[in-house]
Amino acid sequence: MPLDLDLAREKFESSQDFTIGLEEEFAILDPRTLELEHRFEDVMAACQRDDVLAESAAGELIASEIEIRSGRSESFAEAVERQHERRARLFDVVAGLGLTLGAMGTHPWANYLEQRIIDTPHYNRLRQELGWVAQRNNTWSLHVHMGIQGADRAIAVCDWLRELLPLLLAVSANSPFLDRRDSGLHTVRTEIFTRTFPRCGVPSPFRDWSSYAEFIGTLQRAGSVVESTQLWWSVRPHHNFGTVEVRICDAQTRGDESFALAGLIAACIAQTALDYDEHGYEGKGPPLADREIEENLWRAIRHGAGGRMIDFRRGAEVATRSILESVLVWTEPARARLGIDLRLPEQNGAQRAREALDAGISIEDIYRDAVAETRRTYAGVQPARERA
């Protein structure tokens, strides 16, 4: 869709607060070898024969990926219910093609040089513009949309969510392996995607819609962007939907953990909006500087949920888990309003994977177990070896 900033502003002015949309990305795999299968077109063709999947399955640049979307939902509970159905249908369709799906931030050994870009005018243009960056991006993530009414309010929410992005990334970390090795990071996906794509990572604060529109308009006039989807920031106002979208998190191996993470993100967006309504933009003082957020982002990438971050307002280092606990307290009003009952795991995917590696389990077997766990928890299908 062409970039129309006036229309985008109208979308936000007429948006409905706290509607929810979930987007989950999966790797398309050979169930025997667990190699990536570049068969997006085959999967999408099969999805078109299902009325629900025809409008909820989508592609995301690479031919070894399929995305499933809940669509606009009036509540978090409705989004979860819709996504449950869509997941089951998608896994059934994929199994009928002799394939399976995996959900981690990266594939532990796939060669990006063998990756194929989806053959459409849109993605061919991105391949031409991005070159190696598009080729390198074989990564998978979770995105959450929330309706926010008011263009200035949406920008303010994005500005204040910036400092929460490192925490959300740390909680979601689920990509420690790359090139058949332990990367030493908890989310190597972030280094691949967030650090290489243009207009990505944590944006600077804009404060209001007019400042935002002035910058995006300059990019448009200069030919840097022709559509809003070329703004790949980790939190962004989505022009087409009138939503604030958080897109920093790794894909989750377990379906219940994906919903829990989505609930945490939704609560953070909603609570930020509620705080803005009560206290205004300056209610907490000026937003953190880019360099301060970047410091905590690196700590999330390197050490994940078990690490430590810096509370820059206090000038003190604190455990990431304690920041999470304080955020859970802070978001209680929003969670009560949205009906979100959070059950976050004690360990995330990266922590479990590295614990298994330390116990002597090979990376190949860790990934095989993860794929089986994905199939069981997303589609409700028990692997054959577990049924025996």
C-alpha cells in the first residue's frame, strides 16, 4: 500500500483502543532432516483452500517461512481463541504436504546462502534494495498489535515503550544457536535482523505525530521508503491498522509461552496508554536516551532473562528478573482491564536450550525436541515416539 501519512493519521484518530492482533512466524521444515524447506508457495496454495487460512496465513520475505495471524480481535481472549483455531488448521495443512513447522528465533544450522526470497513484485523489490541483508534474514519472531486511538497518543506510547523493549526481548530470548554452534548469545536472531535491516531496532522518540510525519515524509520524498512496511523498527505505529506494533521478540517454541509473552506485551502497551492518559507525555520525566536503551538491549541479547540491566533513572544495576517483577506489578491495572492472566515460565527457550547443551545433548537433538514441542503445544499433536 502506498505511503499516505494523512490517511494513516485518520486511521489512528478512528482506531479503537486495545483491540488485539497476534502474528506468529514458523520455519517450514522437512520432518525427517529438519532442514529448511523453501516451499512457502506450496503451503500458501494449500492454505487458500481453507476459508480461515486464506485470510490469516501470510508470507514474510523468505520462502522457508509461514506466518499465521489472529486478525483484529476485540479482546485478548478472543485473539487467543482465534489463534488456537488458526494454528491447528495451519499445522494440519502443513502435515498434509509432508512438512512440519518449527518455532525458534533462528534455525540452528541452516545456511542463509541457500535461502530463497519469495518470488513476488513486493519481495523482489526488497531483495533488490536490501541485497545481502534480505538474503541473510532467515529469522522468526512474534509480533503483537494493539489498537491505540489518537495519532499523537500512539506516538507517545511508542516513545515510552522503547525502554521496555530490552526486557521484552530478554523474556522472549529463544535463539542461542547458529551455524551448528552455541553463539554465546541468548538471542542471536536480534543480531541478524535488528542489527542489519535499515530503519530497524529501537527508534528515537518522536513525541508527536507531526514530528513523526515530518521525518517519514522526508524519507518518502528522498526515495528511501515507498510504503510504511519499510519501517522495521522494534516498536512502530502501523499505518494500515491504527495499531502500535511491538516486533522485537523471538518466536516461542511452546504455544502457551507465545500466548503468555503476547499477553505481557499487550499489557505493557495498554498500561503505557493508560499512564499517558493520566499523567501526559512528561509524567515520568523525559524518555530514556537511545544510548541508554541500547546498553540494556545488548545485555538482553547477550545474557537474556537471567542477566542484569541498568536502571538509568536510579543509576544502578539490577537483575532482569526483578525488572520483570516490577513490570508485572505496574501492568496490573491494564491486565485486569484486558482480562489477561499471565503465566510466564521460570525459564525461557534460550535458557532451556543452553541447559540441555550443558547436559551433553547435541544441538541437533535439542532442535529436534523443540520442533516436537512446537507441534505438540501449537497444534495439540503428540509426536509418534511419545505416543508409543
